[in-house]
Amino acid sequence: MKSKNKQENTIETFVDFVKKIDAYLKNEKKSLGIDKSYLKDLQAFLKQWKADKKVKQRFLLAMKSYGKATENHNLIANANRLLGRGTWLSRLEETLDEVVGEDLQIKIMEAGGPIKHSSTTAKKAVWAKCMMDCLEANVDEKTCKKILTNNLHFKSPKSPSFKKLKRMYEKAGNIDVVLQHLHEKWKKIIGDRYGYDSLEYKYVEADSTIEAGVREGNIVYVSKIPYQIKEFIEAEDKKTKRYHYCHCGWVRDSLKKPEEEQVSHTFCNCSGGWHKVPFEGIFEQTLEVDLVKSVLKGDNICTFAIHLPKEVINEK
């Protein structure tokens, strides 16, 4: 009952916000209402409105909610811009809304306080820990994984580079040909950048899982390439190695801290969502991905198991 009352209060507050700006715009702009508003209209309303930052943040969340209900994508984009949220934050918020509902989505997104895509990595790491602690406390492991692997970086499976991989697969009739192509591609990238006799090149050459994949049955094991590969190879202690390995601006700073202050390793499922997209483009279906190794689990690298359709087991 308490939860229901809280949800009803949120709805009432959001409706009140919508009425306020609609009345303001119709009064100030004569005929312009919320449905035809621009970014500058939202900014003008916020500037004249004597309210604290937290209330204004909830107002912008209300604008997003109204935008979703009316399928006004321009309003959603403008609210996101004023919230200072980049694509990843917006996508996380939208995914939470779809999976757990608006009330819990707000609770999880606000667990670490206000955050922007432009915030420092130190602030992002603190926010990510609070967000993950709240997420894991409120949803089960399966739901948590579903949220984080939902392509939060919004990579398109139909991008030209992935379409090229799909054509390659269809022509060869074998996913191993695609994996070998990716391995050769990354060897060339690293060879051209660091030299073909460099330690960096030898490191990538020796591990076919790096940004490519090794297939075992219908599972492809993929590892990330170190973010700072030279520093990663040269690092002598494991903590420094993990720090130079990690690409994620939401995580890296927490790797400097004691284990109990670090972001939950479950967060790394987000990278799994990133790595499975090319294969989803090839096979034109949603695929499962598991987190096998993670620097947040104490491993030196991050590796993911992407489950391909079972028919690939019998490919020649």
C-alpha cells in the first residue's frame, strides 16, 4: 500500500509539472504548449522557476516520462540534454524504466546522487557503485544481467561494419572465418601502431580472443584489448595491470580503491552487451552473453562467453 501511495504521489507530481510548463508556454508563447516546445523553452521555464536543483531534476524526469507517453522523442532528447546525460546514461534509464518500472528506475538512478556524462571519472565510479548496490538490492541476478547486457551503448547491429561481417559469414558459411578476419584486423591495427616486432603486437598475436573470438561449440569467447596496452604489459603488480586494462570510465577509478569500495563486478555485464552486438547483427537475433572474467572479480582481463545459435556447432 505504501509503495502504491508513493507511485500515485509521483504521478500526481509529474502531472502537476506538465500542467505548469504547459500553462507557462501557452501564456508566454501564446499558442505554444509542451507538445511543441523546444530546448530553449524548457531552459526559459527552468530559469524563471524558483525551485531547488532536486525539484528541477524531477521536473526533467517528468518531461521524459511525458515524452515517452506521447512518443515525443524531441522532448525526451531535450530533457536528457538538460539532465546532462549522454547516450549511455539515457539508455540505462530507459532500460530500467522498461524492465523494473519508473518508480524503481528513479530510485536506482538517484542512488548515487546527480550525475552527468561529463562528470569526472572519480565521481562516476562513486555513482556507479551506489547505482549497482541499489540495483542488486532490488532485482534478482537474472534481471540485473538483462538490464546491463541490453546494448546500453546503443551500437547498431546494422552498422556498415557489422553488415560486412554478416556478408562474410553468409559467403563462407562458417563463423570461424569471421573470427579469423577480426583477429587479423586487430593484429594489423596494433602492428601498424606499435610495430610488428613490438611486445604489443606479440601480445595480440598470441591471443585470438582479443576483440575477435575463439569458438568452442556454439560459444565464442571474446576478450577486450587492454585500454592502455603498453602500460598494461609493463605493469608489475596486478592492481596496476587491471587499472590499465579497463576501458570503462565508470569503473576505472574504483580499481584504485580497496575491494569493498569498488563497483560490483556485475557491472561488467554491460561490456558483454557491447561485445555480443556484432554477432546479433550476423545472426539477426538476440543472443545471451555471460561474464567469464573481469578485472572487478580480481582477474587481469575481461572475457565474455557469447552463445551463438546451436546450428553453428555443425558448421564446416
